[in-house]
Amino acid sequence: MAKVALVTGGTRGIGEAISISLRDAGYKVVANYGGNDDAAAAFKEKTGIDIIKFDVADHQSCAEAVAKITEEHGAVEVLVNNAGITRDSFFHKMKPEQWREVIATDLDSLFNCTRPVIEGMRERGFGRIVNISSINGQKGQAGQVNYSAAKAGVIGFTKALAQEGANKGITVNCIAPGYIATDMVTAIAPEVLQKIVSQIPVGRLGEAEEIGRVVVFLVEDQGFINGATISVNGTQYLHG
Ligand code: CAA
Ligand code: NAP
């Protein structure tokens, strides 16, 4: 039987590519989304992948969704915590809701979606969790104090949980993409985006498929890659 993989934010952008890559690798994928019904319906029509709508920032909704997926398809053995948002603003202008929405969607979501699957993974002695952080969680980004804090938190979450599950057959890894050509990035003002691209040594934005391939690589690994953060950023930021 194909292993069940839940991809949060799996209907658009990077998540869409992750869902398709996992499906092509033989997984039974369920793709979550938050509100864009039209995009989700188009994704389902195009790929045939099952979709499920719930808010990753809401703990109860996540627990109910995992229970529903388990009942309909079987236990979730692969979880990709991908859903995320930006609410960019310089910090001196940032409103409390811009802080809270980003922390809730980009960081609380990891607790909300992982907590309902982790006990089953421990009992079965197998699990693969991949979290999507960001280059801006590694280096910090002006205009994104909220997002940089959340995405740095994703890396800490990954390292700590990896240690807890290592002797239970569970790996928890993290990907830190650079700037990838999705709606999130094309929303940046053109003159600012031009400046950003000029700072990427390979001279282009990344493609969502370049992240999908790394997710499959981590999910298929035998278990010795654990607690790692893999940078996929066109050489924009290199670190020790
Ligand atoms: N890289 C380089 N320069 C940047 C920059 C960036 N990421 N962000 C802002 N700047 C520069 C601007 O070009 C501008 O320079 P000049 O004064 O020389 O014109 C200066 O900082 C001030 O910017 P704005 O005039 O745009 O200021 P604002 O108050 O109108 O807007 C802002 C502030 C909302 C933060 C806006 O600058 C912005 O959207 N910046 C982009 C921030 C960013 O990188 N977001 C990433 C979104 S994609 C993502 O998050 C995915 C991921 O993980 C990589
Ligand atoms: P995107 O194109 O904006 O897609 C975001 C996806 O997340 C959509 O499917 C969206 O659902 C879903 N989502 C948002 N909020 C949600 C919520 N509260 N509950 C459930 N689903 C929710 O974004 P992307 O560029 O693909 O980014 C995907 C992830 O990669 C994010 O975590 C982002 O921070 C990270 N990342 C992106 C880049 C980049 O350059 N693009 C770089 C580094 C890291 P709807 O369609 O319903 O809105």
C-alpha cells in the first residue's frame, strides 16, 4: 500500500510541486489548503490529487483533519509542513496582527499539524517529516522580522524533534528555499524584486520543482539524514 503523505499548502506554489513530486514517487498524497477554493479545485482537476481544506493555524481543525485523512486513507506516514504566508512591513510600522498571523500560520502550524501524527509515527516506528523554512529564517530579512522569526523557529523545531524521534525511525528535516517563483514572490513590488534577483549569484529565481525534488530525496532517505537544514537558494546565502 502506498504511504499516505499530507502536504500542507499543497495546492499552490512550492506545495503544489511537492504534492506532484510525492505522487510521482508513489505516495498517496493529500494536499491541504486554506481558503483559495478555485486554485484548489483547479489543482485537483489537473493532478487528480485529493484536497482538504483546513486552517493550519487552528489546532482543533488540524487534529480533525488528520483524523479524517487517517479514516479515509490510512495513517499519515509523511508530513510536509509547507503552508506559509508573509505580511511584510518594516518593524517600526508592523501591526500586532501582522506579527500574530505570520507566527500562527508559519510556526504554530508545525505544532498543530505534527502533534496529531507524531504518536502514531512513534508507535509504528516510522515517520518522515519535512518542514519548509526559508533563507530569511537563516540570514534574517529587513521587512520580515515576523517571518524571519517564524522561519528560524522552524529550524529549531526541526532540530529538537529530530532528536526525539531518531530512535523511533522518524526523521525530521528542513528545507530552506531561497527566492522561488511563486505567487508569494511575484507579490513583491517589481523594483524591490529586481534588486533581490540581482543578489542571487545564479541570476534567477528558483523553480518550485527544485524544492519538490529535495522533499522526495529526504522522504526516501533511509534515516541517517536527520535534523538537517538543506539550503536551496541559488548561492544567495552560504553558511557554515
Ligand atoms: N532586498 C534588497 N533591498 C530591499 C529588500 C530586499 N529584500 N526589501 C526592501 N529593500 C529596499 C528597497 O528596494 C528600498 O530601497 P531604496 O530606498 O534604495 O529604494 C528600501 O529597502 C525601502 O523599501 P520600500 O521603499 O519598499 O519600503 P516600504 O516601507 O514601502 O516597504 C517592504 C517595505 C514591505 C518591506 C518592502 O520593501 C518589501 O516588500 N520588501 C521585500 C521584503 C522581502 O524580501 N520579502 C520576501 C517575500 S518572499 C518570501 O518571504 C519567500 C522567502 O522565504 C524568500
Ligand atoms: P504560496 O504560493 O503563497 O502558496 C501558499 C500555500 O499555503 C497555498 O496552498 C495556501 O492555500 C496555503 N496556506 C496559506 N495559509 C494557510 C493556512 N492558514 N492554512 C492552510 N493552508 C494555508 O506560497 P509558496 O511560495 O508556495 O510558499 C510555500 C512555503 O514555502 C511557505 O511556507 C513559504 O514561507 C515557504 N517559502 C517560500 C519561498 C518562496 O520564495 N516562494 C521561499 C522560502 C520559503 P490557499 O491556496 O488556500 O491560499
